Amino acid sequence: MIAYKIIHHTPGRIRLEVPSIKQLSVAALKRLSAISIPNGIKDIRANPITGSVVITYDPVDIDIIKYINDYGVI
């Protein structure tokens, strides 16, 4: 499981601190973007400079907190 910390959460949007993505190359981020995204997730934006990930999602379709706790960071 990847270590993370929830920085901010409102229904439909969550920001996570994910230290392991800091300083990743663009190529490495592109490889991660090829991972299958579950239904309900609208967008995932990673920032390797700050080590944060912002996920926008449909709160009707997915319980994002449960998903992250069950499977780790998307």
C-alpha cells in the first residue's frame, strides 16, 4: 500500500499528500496514468513537485474514502 495523507476533502474532490510521487519523471507519471480507473472517478491530477494528488469523482458512484482505504491510493 502507498503511504498517503488526506489534505482536503469535499464531496466530489479530494486532495492527498503522496510523498512517494515527489520528483517522479513525466515518463513515470505517464506509466502510472495507464492504470485502470474505477467507475465514478472523473479526473486524477498528480503534482510530483508538491507530492500531491487531486481526485475529482462522483460521490453517488463511489465512496472515495472507502476505496482509498481498501485499495490504497488510486
